[in-house]
Amino acid sequence: MHEVFVHSTYLVTSLGFGIRENMDKLYHEQSGSTLIHDQKYSPEAFFGSKIEHLRFATEFENQFPSLSIEYTLFEKLLLFVIQKSIQNISFPLNTKDTLLIISSTKGNIDLLAKSERDKWEKERIFLWKSAEYIQKFFKLENKVAIISNACISGVEAISVGARFIRSGKFKNVIVAGADILSEFVVSGFQSFQSLSLEQCKPFDSGRSGLNLGEAAAVLILSSSENKSFAKVLGSASSNDANHISGPSRSGDGLFLAIQSALMESEITANQLDFISAHGTATDYNDEMESKALSLANLESVPVNSLKGYWGHTLGAAGLVESIVSIEAMKENKLIRTLGYENHGVSKNISVVASTKTHRIDTFLKTASGFGGTNAAIIFQKHNQHD
């Protein structure tokens, strides 16, 4: 079985473009979320997080000055972050050894809007169609794989990519994820009455719901350890089959995923230095996560949620949060759970209340989503960069 190493990463969020811009604002505890008044998304104001679209349009044009094909915003974000991430890799893209995985929950769902319907061919709404355009643009030999499994999509995409490399199916896997704000997404979460009218407060007693966000990110995996700064030890997913949208009240589904990821990683719970939680700031999710972490004997391990900085970015969330946590691991930093002040879950988990230095060699990333889906993945600092 091959080891799986992390190589180039890149992300675009409401906090900025690239690793450094994002990390600097995270360390200074700045949020990219704000109250959004935009009829394009909702007749009612909602608290959320948007990429700086005008800046992105300029950056995209500079990166791709002469395109013969028109791409949607979702597709442009994927093209942009993939192009940025592959500039520093040594292996060729267009070989049978390299696979691209796209992670998204909604893709081009914004094309359902009346103003967009006649601008694109009908099939453009489907993720597989976007994948075809991305494949053609980069002249990839292999058909692009798609992971769309609710809000665990980003973590599961990394997990699937790692399994492909571990088994020898591919030598390199580019994992790219993106989701954007749209009327469909905003109205959907409003119908669940799960959106907060203020900045979200993960694990806090005063939490009142989640913030939505948009983002795009890429993480490249390889069987080559050359210049790698981290590796994937193991991962797992589960489905508690509790409800179409609500998580298991007991946390047993997520606990199973964590337990299985630890077993595959061949480490024990006391070897984890940090946990990057899903932490959506809804009553049920945060309570369920606290129970799962307690069942896994992880109450004493520092845990944070990054949702207060850029909201819930859906299919990009697991990727964005993994990338940032890997960077924080490299720099031995714990990032504050923005919005957390008073403990608001039943289990005594160790929520990170302030940004501080902390030795991190190994960390766990978790995710949960609609349909009872759960995922867990474990990253470790590569020895060359201790």
C-alpha cells in the first residue's frame, strides 16, 4: 500500500485569495461574513459570506486572458484554483496516472434562476457537464470524478483520492471543490429555518443557526513524498440514516467514522493534537458532534470550527478547512473558534477560544451532512518538515 502525501494547495474565500491572505486574516480573527441585502439571493437579508466577485473577475481575466469558451462562475472558480495549484507541481496532468476529483453539493444550481435559464444549454445544470468542460480545458486523459454527498463532499473527496493512491490506481489526484451562493441554496436553508441573522457561534450557548458562504479550493495528493509537507494517514465515512436533514441525536454515526479513521491510521485517540470540526452552529449539529467526540474519548483534544470566518461553504467546506488546518499544523497554531464565548453543548469538549501556539503533529478533520452522512480524515505533519 502506498503512502499518500499532500502537495500544492490553493483556496479562494471571502477572506482572500491564496493561503497567505487567508491565514493572516484567520490569525487576526477577522470574519468574511456580513449581512447580505441582495434580491438576487433572497428578498430577506441574511448573514453570509461572499467571494469578492469584482476582484475575482479581474484575477480570472489576468490568469486566462483569451478564452474561446464561456464558463459559469462555478466553473471559473474551479478553473482558477486548479490552475493556481498546478503551477508548483512536477508531474504532468494529462497522463493516466493523474485523476481530477470535483467536490460540490450544488454546482451550477444558480442556472435555475429565470435570468440564467436561456443563457446556457440545459445540460449545463448538471455537475457531469461542468466536469466535461474542466476535463477538456486541461486536456485530461481520465474522466473527471465527481463527489457530491451533501456537506461531507469535500472531506470525502480527499478520502476517495487518498484511497485511489493508496491502492495504486493513480499516482496523483487533484481534489478541487467549489460552491457558490444562489437563490436556490439560500431559500433551501431558509425553509429549514437554520440560518442565523447574525454571525454564527459554533458550540456557543447563544448559537442561533448557520451562515452560508461560497469558496473554492484545491488540494493535490500524490504517492511521491518529494517536498510534501503533510500526509493522509487514514479516513472513513458513515451514514447514521437518522433523517433526511437532521443528524443522529446520539452522535453514533460520526463516532463510527472517527473510530474507523483512527483504525485505518493505526493511531489512538491520544495521538491526536487537534480536531477541525464541522461546527455549523446549529443546535443539532454541534450537540451531535460533541457527543461523537466524547464517545471517541476526544474531549480533552483542542477542537475548533472555522464557520465563523467564512460560513458554511457546503461542498468546498471540507477542503477549505482541511487546507487551513494543514497550514496551521505546519505553523503549530490553533485558530480561535470565532463566535464561541459560552459553552453550549452537553459534553465538555475543549473548544479553542483564542488563537495560540500549540504543537500539532497529527489532526482529525470531521464533517457531517444531510441524509445522515459523516466523514473523518486524519492528517499528519510530514517528517521532512517537523
